[in-house]
Amino acid sequence: MFHLSDVRYLPEHPDHDPTIDAIADEAFGPGRFARAAERVREMAPHDRALSFVALFEEEIIGSVRLTPIAIGATPSLMLGPLAVRPTFKNRGAGRALMRLAAEAAREKGEGSIILVGDPPYYAPLGYRQLPRGSVIMPGPVDPARLLGLELVEGALRGVGGKVGPRRS
């Protein structure tokens, strides 16, 4: 029997990549590579220190990744993919991964996280719809699904522009 208290969360390690890819394939199918969010992830590597896996009985059951990006000239992070194995969905592991990643990003001094996702799922975690037309993804995105979370109050206020790789 699965209990959320039996799940351990660890920073992502390169050895986890094949399993994370398999979980993302299960969750999103081959069409995931055509999405605008995937275009962003192709521009820059995710930050392993801000990316985590969930383990149940030593098996990876889910993962979340954060990728450093810029919205215009403003640094931010892009969340995704967030994926949990089908038999463990809707039990809290995905939300726990998101909270862990957001807290790690906050502790690192990041100001915000954006994502493309379903508002009813992400709103309880503090994500809000970004103003229409303010953030331009490298491909078509339903503007109602473009969401942001401020890790620092006001970090997304007035932010706008194209999403691209972060310049150091």
C-alpha cells in the first residue's frame, strides 16, 4: 500500500535520466517533444540542484525539473517536466516534488518559476496566470495555461518578453 509518508525525495542524479525519460514518456507520450515548453528545455540544461526525484521502495516514481531561463532580460526558472508514474498519480507526490523544487529555488535566491500547465492543479501551489501576451514562448501556448509563481514578492510584476536561455 502506498503512503506519501513512505516516499523519499532526493536531488536528481545523472543516473536517474533514463528512468525520468521513461516516466515523462508514460505521462506525455511522444507528442511532448513538439510542445513549446520542450523548445525552452532544448535551449538550456535543467539545474540538477533544483530538480528532484520521488522514490517509493527505492523505485523512482516521479520527478520534477527546473531550468534556468530568462523572460526578456529577467532571470526566472521554467518548471517541467513534472511527471509521476500512473499508479502513483493523485496521491500527493507531484505536489510534494513541486513544493520541494520551489523551496530549493527560493533558498538559492531565485525570484520566480513559470510553467505551462492546468490552472486548477497548480493554483493551490501558488501559481497564477501570467498576463496575456507578456511572456512569449518559442512556440504556440494556450495563454490560459502559462502560469507563474513568485518566490520573491513582485518578481513577476511587469516582466515580459521572449523566453530564452539565461545569460550568465
